Amino acid sequence: MSDGKLLRRPRAAGLFFFLSTVVLTGCAVEPAAIDRQAMSLDLIQDRAVAQLDIAPLSGPLSLEEAIARAIKYNLDHRVELMEQAIARGELDLSRYDMLPSILADAGYSTRSEPRLTRSTNAVTGEELESDPTISADQSSWNVSAELSWSLLDFGASYYEAQQNADRLLIASERRRRAMHLLIMDVQTAYWRAASAQALEGQIEATVQAARAAIEDARRAQRGNAQKPMEHLQQLRALLSTLRDIHQVQQELVASRVELANLINAPIDQPLVLDPATSLENLPQVLDEPMEALERVALYNNADLKEPFYDVEIAALETRRALLDLMPDLSLNWGRQYTTDSYVLNDQWNEGALSLSYNLLSLLKVNDVKDQAEAREELARMRRVAMQMTVVAQVHLAGLQAKNALNRLENAEDLQGVEREIESRMVNQHFAGTISRAELVRAQTAAVVAELQRYQALAGFHAAMGRLQASLGLEPDISSIQTASLDEIEQEVGVTLENWYAGTAVRREISLINQAESVTIQSDTKLPRRDKATGDAEKNGGQGEI
């Protein structure tokens, strides 16, 4: 056996052993639970990140400041902002895909034996009697830098960039919708926390009075066996009263925690609220005609704007699908270099221009076109369905807001009556004409009436927030990251004032009328044939409402 074969066998065995080790190591991966120490460090860092750059609370917290803090500091809202930033980054990256590719390549090749060649007569096919020749080095480097461009890749990247631009706008609309929901949640939690703050002392005093009355009733029951049913009924009424008070406490106990979580404040920090507990002026926006509210919602609702962009994305996807069926023109040009000493010109320029086409694409043109058009029609039908849903939301939100205002007025009247009854019962108790149990029932009824008033107030503001969200009206903040908390709070106050006064709706109606008048004027200048074919399809459906 030759020495070369003896050397090749150990090399082959070593290579086999190395590959076997790599494969076995890859198959030996097992799941490993996270270490508690590493988890503890991550939790500490996450807590620090959650409270990073948050202005501390100073003084009583107003509703406007609570909404402003939620907009600026709420963690879920920060996630929405990050998703919008990622969509912006994807748009920026997709623009680079339209540029030609510049490929740099460097490779090293080697072989164990020299590359020997022999010659054969091309006419007779006989091997020429000559010594073998070497045509390449056993080891060499090859380096190249090429510019590559494809017409189909450019077209696909162009349409993808336009789709990413629409996805960025969709992310913006989703952030707006999240802001609307956040404002509604803050208003609801704020008024629940305000009711807990206002009723905390009264509830505690009523609980103590109820327990004292229960002890009196039990002593009276033990000392007087002639009227057991009377004492049992009195005890049952007192226990039912105490149960009602505990239900009130249960509804209010978590309100401050919910509010602190929404505004990203420390959970254990006490919140002192400063609510405006009465409506100085009735909301004028409820006097606006429902047709005007519908028009505002159709142009501004975040849920309805997203399907418009989906229609545009589907139309661009149709063009991409049809583009894939077209011939591809590709261009390559670059500089080449090799260290092979047998190559006489070791540096040279190399270029290629090619036109390619898959003939089988002709068989699926109609199927691809029909599928793409079906996706467009599906996107349009979703937009139509969403439009009807938004119209129903506006009507439902308007009715709920008016009913909530009626409940609030009724709750305020009931609270006044219960407080008057409580005052008279206190005087009668001091005069000795009624028992402590009757006084406790009157006090409990007054506390429950005040709680119902706060609940009605919270329900009214929640209903108004739901109507505001359905219309797509939110604080106009240029940049949440750069705007200060005071600036956001001021803008929230202005927005709420304009919203309740109806100014925001009337301003939007004016802008809509101006836009529609310009659209009608430009539409009358178009030929009649263009109107019939539907220019809205050219514009991605933006002309359809």
C-alpha cells in the first residue's frame, strides 16, 4: 500500500470522528429552567425600568393629571409606542431593499493532489502521447466584488416598502385606539378611587355603628324571650345592612390599586385625589345631531381607518403577485481577483445581462389574478362591515351617554333625599324616639346612595369616554416622549373641555365639509368615464366611505 493511502485513512477517520461529535452534541440539548438568581436580577432590573424617568406625585391628583400620567407612563401604552417605532424601522429597512446589491465574496480552495490534465485529439478522439500538465495551483484564494440588480426584486421591494408604509399607519391607528381605551379605563378607575376616598371615613363609622347595633340586638334577644321573632327580624336587618356595607367596601378596595397601575405609580403609595364631583354645565356634545357624530366617526375612528389601509395593502399585494409572473431582467457587474499562479490575468472585470422567464407561469396567470382580486374584495367587505359596526357604536355610545346622564341626575336627587332622611333620623335618635338599629339603616342607606352617585358619575364619564373613542377624538400631542407631563396635562384639559362643550365635534365637522367640498370640485373636473370606472380603486379605496 502506498504512503499516500496510509495518510488519507487517518484523515478520513479523524473527519468522521469530528462530524460524529458535532451531531451527537447537537442532539444532546435539553431544556433548562431559568435560575432563580438570574430571575431575581432580571426582576430587579425590570422594576427599575418600569419606574425610570417617572415624575413623582406631588399634591392631589386631578383627573387631567391622571390621564396625562397614563398617556406618558403607562407600560402597555409604551409597548404600543415601541411597536409603532418598530414599524417605522421596518419601513426604513425596506427602502434599502430597492437598492442594487453589492456582494463581496472571498473564498479559499485547496486539494490534496495537483490538478493534472491530459489532451485528446478532437477529430480522431485519440489520446495524445504527452506528459500530463498542471492547470491550477493546489491552493488559491478567489476574491470578488459584484453589483447585482434584478428588475423583479426591485419591483417586489418597491411594493413591500409601500405596504410597510401602510403598516406604519396601521400601527399608529392601533396606538390611537389603545390611547382611547386607556383614557376610558383611567376615568373609570379614577372615579371609583374618588368614591373610595370620599366614603372611607363614613363606611368605617357606619361599620362600627352597625356592629354595635348588632351586639345590642343580641343582648336584647337574650334578655327578652317573649318576642323572639321581633329580635330575630331586627338582627337579620342589621346583618343585611352590614353585608351591604361590606359589598361597598369590596367594590372600592381595589380601585386605588387599579388607578396606580394605570398611571404607573408605586402600588403602595397612597393617592390623594382632587376630583370635580359636580357638573357645572351639562355636556353640549350630547345635543349634536347623530348624523354629525356619524360623519366624525367615519373620518376619525381608529378601527375604521385600519381597514382602509388593509385595502391598500391587498391592492399592492395583487400587484406583487402579478409582478412575479413577469420576465426577470438581471444585471451583474464586478471586479474579480485570484491568487492562482496559472491564471495569466489575475485581475479582471466581469459582467452579465440576462433575461429569464418561467414559462409555467402562463398556466397560473388567471388563478393568481383571481386569488389576488378575491383578497382585495375580502378587504373591502371587512371595511364595509367595520363601517356598519362603527355607526352602530356611535349610536349605542350616544344612547349610553344620555342614559348615564339621566342616572347621574337621578342619583344626585336620591342622595339628597337620603341625606335629609339621615339628618332627621339622627335628631330622632338623640330624642330617643328611634332605636340605634333604625339609625344605622338610615346611615347605611345614605352611604349607599352616595356610593351610587359616585358610581353614576363614573359611569357617565366612562360613557362619554366611550363616545369620544368611537368618534376618534383624542388629545393632540406632538410627541409623547419629548412632551413634558405638564404639557400633556394641559392638552388633556383643553381636549376634555372642548369635548364636553361640543367644540371638538363642530371643528371636525367644519374640516370634513371643507375636504368634501374640495373632493366634489375636483371630481366634477374629471371625465364622466373616469367616474364610472371608479377612481377610488386607483387610490386604494380612499375615496369610498
